[in-house]
Amino acid sequence: MFSKKKVLLLGATGETGSSILNGLQESGDFDVEVLVRPASANKPSVQRLREQGIRIWSLELDDYNELVSALTGVDILISAIGPHDLLQQKKLLQAAKLAGVKRIVPCAFMTVGPPQGAMLLRDEKEEIYNAIKFLGVPYTVVDVGYWYQISYPTLPSGKVDYAQIVPVTAIHGDGAAPNILTDLRDVGRFVARIVLDDRTLNRYVYTSGDVLSENEIFRIAEEMSGEKLEPSRITNEDIETSVEQARAALAHDPHDPMKRIGIYLTQYEHSKYVRQDNSPEYAGYLGYLSAKKLYPDFKPKTFRDFFVEVLAGKGKKVYA
Amino acid sequence: MFSKKKVLLLGATGETGSSILNGLQESGDFDVEVLVRPASANKPSVQRLREQGIRIWSLELDDYNELVSALTGVDILISAIGPHDLLQQKKLLQAAKLAGVKRIVPCAFMTVGPPQGAMLLRDEKEEIYNAIKFLGVPYTVVDVGYWYQISYPTLPSGKVDYAQIVPVTAIHGDGAAPNILTDLRDVGRFVARIVLDDRTLNRYVYTSGDVLSENEIFRIAEEMSGEKLEPSRITNEDIETSVEQARAALAHDPHDPMKRIGIYLTQYEHSKYVRQDNSPEYAGYLGYLSAKKLYPDFKPKTFRDFFVEVLAGKGKKVYA
């Protein structure tokens, strides 16, 4: 008899978490419950989930006994916790082990990169992956590359400004680094497949809709919009300088979240364009499976699919 | 046309390194050169390698340019550096990348365990594996479990004392933890196969001759020797206390290599018997390939093969 898998989702109101919640609901294969911290329990976004009839667990992440209660009977724990709170997942892992959760999907959902030394964000995630392996609990790490939603150029006409959080007007280095890209809305659709798949157990998986360089993205955007783009150029040295400056700023003020965001963003650029980590080749070297290859029946949105929508005024600004 | 692969071996005069050198020489598939540090260059053990006609490179491990020279034209770099000097491999990795080495086998050759947090020795090895992945150079990690040579019980008759470095008279916990074991002499034979195998590229592999619990080992030893064994019992709590004591001793005197050895030994016991890490099941979870399965044509020595030799007076004390 088919029975739905029970999922507990942490971070359900963030960009990644919302996509995951939608993907799980769309598939129909899951009973989803949501874990929020008490400070968020009355936010309108959480209230909307409650109104959908989703069970909400409001718990502190250091309340071990309550976490065990919430996790009892859960098949799959998925964490899309925010970047500043990654290390708060540790008690949750221990509780999941005790509760007998069958698969933990820790907060990954970023670009492909080395386990240590290239990105602060990735280094902290690695600490969690190591804690998982120390406990010996079943897991899957899912990375998604960079989102289409923050990877397309600003047009001179101003036509796509409505959907951009910051203007994108430059190309990094020679613009030729290939980048793994996924439509944010497909993240959850991929996750819904990945977490039911024995082949992905205790493995790393990356999703992708397209793999494109900046040169290719700008060319497609010109072709599809009919507008001429004249990107400025950011050299590898410029990127290295930005990383150093962000590092110095954080060292000066280590508890300021904005300074951490400065590090994340500059290190993303460094990893994607200078080191060129976010590529299928490096992912393969690191042992990742390709979700696109695992699920040939699923057609993720291509960058062109996405950009048609943006040009038609149907884009949506992330982090809005 | 078949041509021999060129190997540069570091640590060739240690127990693991000697086994690897023998294994590579036995196979006939390799031209082996050896890297030693100048402080060791005139040791009798190095002199013996020289007399065999092996090319010896005498270099400091922080002399980047010389390392690049030694590594130019090398197909495979194998490091069996001692446990206290693991972090000294870092410049070597960079030099190997520049020289275009096709596979790096960093110093692993221990039991299977989690990447972080269970054993100081493993934690430092992980730092090197992370440095390899940061550089993106091709690698293979080879672990071997524990050696038969230090895993068999002392007999009441005193018959095997000649080949033991310390008496083995106790069983840990309930004695039922399965342990991956390899004959030290087979380490090199496995390595000679592993480093020529595309399937092991950028993977972790464990070798094994047998997988046995202490209860099984003691039973086999009784049966083969005809002697009655009355092992004492070491509880998990005893092991945990020993680890704590060793940790405190090292904290008190962090630069004393003997204090580090105290940590290594107690953490080996903790990992093998309390955590029960050194098992095929946990190795599989961590993504290791089994060398025994990869090479069904190769028959590694079984524990019985080994113990027959020891009983016949043909054993050899390690670290002698």
C-alpha cells in the first residue's frame, strides 16, 4: 500500500524553503509539517501556512526533547535554514538520529564548491555535513548552483528592472566560466524526486536547468530582448580585492550579519568566476550526482523559458 | 605500447611505505622513485633503497621549486608520511598540481572513520583531503583498517610474544564490533592495483583481508593454537576514560609526540570498539569502494593465513 512520506521542513518561508514546500505539495507524495522558531511563529508568512492547514511546530532549535517529539514518525527532515543560523542545525541532527528519521537533507542548496577554504558559507555547511557523518545518519546533500532569478542582465530599456534585486551589468573575468543554474521554482520539484530516490541516499546531488557562462547568458538576453548589451568588465583581481575587503570588514565587525552577507556575495563571485567551481566537471570530481541525469522525465525550466517570462512582465523579484 | 607508470613515494621506509614499495615493485608496473627529507637521507634504511638502485630525492617538504622538479614527469604521488607530519603534505600537493601529477594518494592507510571529530589523526588527514579537493587535483584515498600484525592475542604459552609490540590480552566492550583488517604486507599489493584503476579516481577505497570481531579473532586463535584464552574485559566507559586522560595529557604538553601517540591509540580503540566505525557498513555509508570487491582475482592473506605464520615462528614484529 502506498503511503505518503512524512516530511518536516525547516525554513519553509524562505526563498528555498518556499520552493521546496511547493515542490513537495505539487508532487502529492508527502505529508509536510513545518518547523519554525517561536520568534517567527506569528509572522504573516507562517500564518499563511497555518491557514493552508499545514501543521506548524514552533520550537527553539536547542530544545532537544521537543525536537525529538516533532521528529518522531518523520521520514525525511529537510532544512532550508538561513545562512546565518547554519550551525544551529546540530541539535536537530542529534534529535533526528534518536527519532529514527530515514533521511536528513541539511541546508545546502548553494553552488558547487570545495568542502573547505573557498567560501565561509560552504565551510559552515561542511561542519554540518561532518556532524551528520559523525552521527552516521542517512542524508542527501542537494546543491542547486545559482538561480536564474539572480543571473540575468539588466536591459538598457529598463524592462526587467522590476524583477531584479540589484542591477546586473558586468561580466566577470573572460565571461567563459560555465555555471550550473536552476530556476528557483524547480528547486523543490527536484527535491521532491531526490528525497524518494534510493540512489541519492548518502550522496551529494546537484540540480540544474541549464549550464551557461555569462557570455552565453548575455548573448541569449540580447537575442531574446532585441536590445544591445554593453557589459562592463570585472577582472579576477577586482574580485580578489572585493573578497579581501569583505573579509577585512567582517574581521572588524564579526557579529554584523551584513558583513557576513558581504563575504557570501564576494566569495560566490570568486568561486563561480575565478575558481570556476560551480561546474558539472568539478561537481563530478567532488562525487556529485546530476539530478538532471537521474530524472530524464522531468524537464526543468531552461534559462530561455525563464527569461521569456521576465520579458513578459511575469518575473518575480526574490527576497522581496 | 605499455609503459611503466612513474611513482614518487614519500615515507618509503616506514611500515606502510615499505609495504607500498614492495607491492609496487612486485607488480612490475611502476618505476618508483623515493622522496626523503634531508634529515633521513643517510639513514641505513634509505641507504638500502639507494643500494637497490632506487632514485632518492632528498628534499625539504617546504622547498616548493625542488618539489616541482621531483614531481615533473611523475604519474602518481603516494604519501605514507608519518602521523606527526601530515600537515607538511600541503606544499607537496600544490607542487603536484603544478607538475601535472595524474593521481595523488595522500597519507590515509588507517581505519575507516568519520571525517571529523572522532580521531585527531583522521581530522588532520581530512585537512589534507580538503586541500586536495580545494586544488581539484585527481586523488585516491586508501584506508586499510587495522593490521593483522597488531590485532592478535597473546598466548599463555608465550609462543607469539616474539612478534608482538605490546601484549593483547583484553576484549573491548562485548567484543562483537566487526573490524576491517588487512595484512600489512597486502597494503602495497592492493595499492599497486588501486592506483592503476580508473574506477578509484577521486574516490575513497578500503582494503581488507578479513572482517572480524575480537570475539572471532580470539576464537580462531584458541582453535589454531590449542591454547585456552581468558581475556580481560575493557568496558566502553574505560575506553572513554582513557581517551579523556590522553586528551588531558596532550593538552598539558601539546608538543610532545608521545602524548599525540597516546591520543591516536586510545582514539583508535574508541573508534573501533565504541563507535564501531571500522566496518564495511560504515565505509559504504561514507562512500568507500571495497578493494576486495574491485579485485576478485587478488586473494589477500586471511587472518588464518597470517596466524599460521605467527604460530610457526615466521611472524615479524612491526615498528621493530
